[in-house]
Amino acid sequence: MPMKDRIDAHGALHHIIIRGIERKVIFKDSQDYSNFLSRLRNVLTETKTPCFAWTLMTRRLKAESKGNNGG
């Protein structure tokens, strides 16, 4: 079940988790990792959203970002 939306307070830190459905692999090879990082970089640049750290694992992604929407 998805979580409810949270208030995006300006400057709030967000812990982001993406997991494969039923714990399935979401990154199969180095090209998958590169493709995802390229797309992530584009989104972060376009939205001017800072991302302080990320970890890509075969079955999940974890990241720390700072909200900039202002609630």
C-alpha cells in the first residue's frame, strides 16, 4: 500500500527509497545503473533539487534529497 503524501516543507530533508516489485531486480547491469543516474541527474538539474547522497543496489535505490517546493 502506498504511503500518503507528505507536506514538502521548504528545505526539509527527504529519505527516498525505491524498491523492485516483489523484491525483483531493477538494475540488471552497469548500463541500467548509468541510464538511471543520467536520468536522475537531468531531473535534479531541471528542478534545481539538491541530492546529497544515493546508493544504487540491484534491488533498490536509497537517496537523501532536500525539498524545495515550499509546502
